[in-house]
Amino acid sequence: MNSRLPATWFLRTCLCLLLPGSVALAQQNPLHITEIPRPAPGKALPRVAWVAENDRSWQEGKPTFTLNDEKIATSARGWLATTNEHLLLHVVVHDENHYCDVQDNDIWNGDGLQIGFDVRGDSTGTGRKDRGGVQGPDDAAIAFALGKKGPQAWVHGASRDEQQGELKNAVRIVRNDKRRTTTYDITLPWRWFASAPGVYPYFRCAVQVNDMDAGNPKTTYKLLYGDGAGGNLRTFLFKKLAYAPPPADYNGLVVAASEAWQPGDLAEVRYAVATRTPAVLTARMSGAGQTHPVPGDGQLRVFAVKAAPASPTGYDWLTLHTGGPADSVQIKNPDVIVSRLTARLDSLLPASPHPLFSRHLKSVKSLVMNEWAALQLYKAEHLPGARETLRFVEHLADGFAGDAGRWDAYLDGRRSLFFAYMSGHDRHLSYYMFTLPDGWAPEKKYPLLVELHGSGNPNPLSGPASQLGNGSGPGYKIPKTDFQLDRTGYHLYPFGRGNTGYLDIGEIDVMEALGDVHRNFAVDEDRRYLFGFSMGGGGTWNIGARTPDQWAAIAIFAGVYRDAPGKKVAANLKNTPVWMWCGDKDFLYPHMQRLEKEMKECGLAPVVTYQPDIGHSFDGEAQRKALKWLQGHVRRRPDTISFVADTEEHPGVWGIRLVKDYRQGLPSFTCTIAGNRVTISSTNATALEVNLGEKGLGLRGDAVVVWNGKEVYSGAVALLSLSEKGAVKRERPAYWFDGVAME
């Protein structure tokens, strides 16, 4: 342990729950144990049966719920039960055709079940966290379906990122066509929910049966037991249940508050036992130990534990378990965990083999300290968010203890670099992820792939934790797209300020990251490619249509389309190749169809693929095809350029900038270049800025400029300001992008 770490109030301690009669050992560093009053029992509630591990007789009794709707023939019955180790659900759906024609993370969009869990019954879930909601560690939304891949369970709402995605071995689904029934047998470990049965007095859940083909293919029906299990996970709408009495051999232990954020904090411990027999708590420290009576005499004991006095050596946590190490739960010291990571980063800096690695280390530390400072303000009001940040810090600490702390891991593509920067727009600390090409030579110019992420966890440490966290141990694989794995060029992955849709500050973030890359790396400006999926696809459209001169080609995967077609902004992409891809089962499929229609109405010919039977996903085959297509294009300045400026931030392309007359409509221009003769026609513009040289149209020698039918300039290529008074040479731009004169 680092001797510089501050003294803490924690003990590295092992607490074991034992039967009465344990022998008390030497008394030292006593634990303070305080009983927490429990609420009085409420009205009678449906009960979750407590059964033996292999018992199935409970599935033959009275159902926990029966669901039907007079509008359709589909119906369902369901039973809930628990063992000491697992939560069990048995659901029988009667449906003429109950088959899911999508797979993986799209199964919520087909026939099947969506189930929301709040196993502590505390109603902490107020929505998906990537939409600003709050979730506890015990809250989750899981979809279950039988489809092309057989039975599948997919987590689409959970507080921990590592819980997201496919849940293996969670469900057995059997279809009986003769009886027209589909039977779901769901088995979920209580440990997955960071809880135990009976430790909390109540259990909440909601079950939604999806019937996507009732009546006709475009009709969707939902049978509901409770509500809030869909896309937004609102646990306060779930059904409330109680537990049946536990078996005689049961005991369970849960730490409700797993962190103590300041000295003197009490960590709430919940202990469930099968009988009213007195229980004791045994603490072991440095080979010695002591016993303490557990307060209370009922089946549910709720108490708080505080270790004292403060440990002088800065231990990380207090560990409690009910038996072996596999049953451990921990009360963590956040300050020590953060200090461990920053100390590790500091220790790597003096021996850093390259300036980029040094900047990377400093960037990660800056991001962590920035989020840690912000956490001090919101931790009391938003404890789940504070715990999530701490978990990401732990992942990063594990990663930098391994190959994330070695420069060679970034040279060979195992890891991606993170570079933080201070935004010139609002002084905000932002960052981007950057992957080096294979055999990187700093002086060589490489192509640049700019990938815009979809909506997801907005926590700024989520991305760094996924790419740099954990370790290189068995079973761990850093998530990467085919674009990252290609490594024939640079790969830029901007943060985009989280879930902004790449509008306003989100777009500024992308362009600032792009500028930082150009200042620090040799980039082939004629081989820059922009692409993204979902929100990132929408961002590709939003940015690409307004900066078409920056890209050799763009690719839109299942993108969100927000623009009003009447603006005809798609016409800006006439000289930019466009690839479009979307599954025909994707909820954004109509968006892509509208975007395709606008492009074709503006004279574009995008390459469009609608993949059959695919929902909202971005599979490897689509990525590989798009990558090959993108890399087949090189940017060239066209001889005919058209542009509509629908925002003040995007006044033009190829060195031609419009100054808008605010009393009129959207400004636009068309420019043709024949040799060194430049002919420009514009509407709704009071002035133009035209760069004839290398930074604009790329002309050399002398040039002639004709504007709205009148020759306004003849002479050496230069930066010009055009107005009704004529042409004026400039050494620097005469206008801001919003049209305000700089003089």
C-alpha cells in the first residue's frame, strides 16, 4: 500500500456470520454496530414462493399473474419463486405464432418477454441511465425471446455496464406448436443483482408479453403485469410482492451502501436468517478476532457497521462474507481507490518512452480528477452515479496495473490512446480516443477514420474504462469495431459531449478533436472518412451535410434523421459519396427511408442497403463492407460546387463563405471553375469571402472571379472579400462565420 495515502477509517477485515457459541478472540479495533429501525409491515401482498433448488412443484400451483386482452387471442400465466441462490420465473404464453424474427439486442422488438426487476423493492429506478435516469445495482430490464439463435436473453437496462448485452444460460424456452404455447423457464443468480432473497422485505417486478403480429404484421400488442419494464425502466410502476418464509438453513448478507464517502459514514448491512435464534458477528484482524451480537431478533436484521479507530495505513475496504470468499461483499474507501490509480499514473510518467504516452497518462489522470471533483458535489443526491464513477476508476486502476500501463500495447493496437483537451468554446475538459496505425511512422501521412458513437452511457469515464480498464486476463476482450481493428490509418473516436446528437456543442467537440489530431499527427486530408451508427449515423448526416468538403466519403448506419426536408441540405453532398445501411427491422428504418428520399430528390445517388431481418445493430459484415467502400474514395475539389447554409456555423465550403442577409431566406451559392475562371452565383447573401489559393479552391497563378454575372476580380490568387463595393484582398478572413465583420 502506498505510504503516502491518507489515514483512513477502514480496516482490512473479514467478517464472518457464525452460529451462536463462537469463541471470542482478542479484542482490538472494535466494530461499532447499530441497529437500523425497520418499517412496519404493510398490507398483505402476493408472495414469492421459497423453494428448493430442484423443486418444480411451485409451477403447478396458483399463478402469480394471469394476463389476457379481449382484443387478441394471446394470453399468459406466470409464477415467481426463489431458492437460496436463484430467482426463478416460469411463464407460459399462449400465442398462435410466438417467434422472434430479430436477434441479439433487438429481441425486445419481437415476440417475447420484457421483464423489469427491482429485487430490493426500493423503487430506485427512474429511467435508463443513458437518458438521465437513475438505477440501483438491483434494477434491470431483460428481454427474452426464441428466434434464429434459439433462446436468448438480452440485458438492455442495468446499472453496471458489464451487465449489458447477452445473458448466457439464463433462460430455457420451449415451443409447443400443437398446444400453441411457448414456455419460458428463467433462472437468474441473486448475486447478479448484488442482492439476496429476503434481505429486503419487498420485491418488485414487471412483465411485458410482446405480440408483434397480433391482427396484422403492423400491429403490436402488449400484455402487462405492472408497467415500466419497457425502454425506460420505471421501477415505481412495477408490481410489489413479499417473500414467503425462508427455509431453516438460510442466511443472506447484503451491504446496501457499498461505499463510505467520508470518515464516520455508517455502512448499512442487511442480514436475513431463517429463525429468531441469536446470531453473532465475528471480526478477524491481523490473525486475531472478536465477536459481536447481531442486533434484532427477527428474520430480518438491519444494522450499520463502522470500523474504529482509523487505520493508520490506508486500507481500501472492509470485507464481509457469509462463508467462503465467493460470498464476499465489500464496503469501499473511494479516496484510496482514486489515489491508487493516480499514484500509478504518476509512477509511469518519469519512465514514459514517448511524448504521446505521457500525454495519454496525463489525460487519463485529468479526466479522473475532473470527474472526482464533480462527484463531490452530486454524490449525496445521485449515489448510483457516484458509485458508477468509482467502479470505472477501479476498472482503470486494474487496466493500468496491466498492459494499459505499457506503451507497446498502444503501438500494436491492443489499446487505444486517450487525449484530453480544453475546449476553446467553453473551457470544458473533453477528450477523444485515438488508435494508431500498424507500424506507425510519425512522419508519414495516413488516412483518418472518424467514427461517431451511438447513444450510451454519458459518464465521461465510461469510454476510457471500456478501452483501458480491467486487464488482459482470460475471458476479457476490449470492445473494438472493425474500423479500429483495420489499422491501415488513424482511427478517431470523439466523445462528442455524450448524448448530444452531435448538434451544437456535440459537433463543436468533434471538430475540435479533429483539429487537435491535425495539429499533432500527419493526416492525409484527401482520405478522411466520417461514419457512425444510430446517434452517430445521425451525427454523420448532420456534420457531413454541412462540411462536405472535409470528407472523401461518409457512411450512415441506421442514423437518426432530424432535418426538415424543405431545407434541401442534402444537395450539399452532391460531390461526396454516401453509403447508407440499416436493418429492415430497425426502429430507425423509417428515418433512413426519409433520408434516402430527400437525397434522391436532391439528385444524389447514395449506395443503400436495407438488410433483411436485422434490427438495431451494427454487425461486422456491414462494417467490413463499408470500410472497403470508404477506402476506395479520395477527396478531390469538384469543378461545380453548390451549398445551402442553414446554420450560422456552416457558412460555406471549399474556401467560399456566405454572409447572410437576415431579412431573407437561407443563403446559397453555386460555383463553377473552368481553368482559372471562377463563376459564382449566390442568393440571400450580402457578401462573400472567397479563398482562391491552397486553403480554398486550390488555384495557382492569376484568376478571374465573376459574381452574379459581373466580373469583380482579375489578378493573382488571393483571399478576397466580395461585396456590392467590389473585391478587396485580405491577409486574414474578413468575416466571422456568423457574418459579423472583424474590423
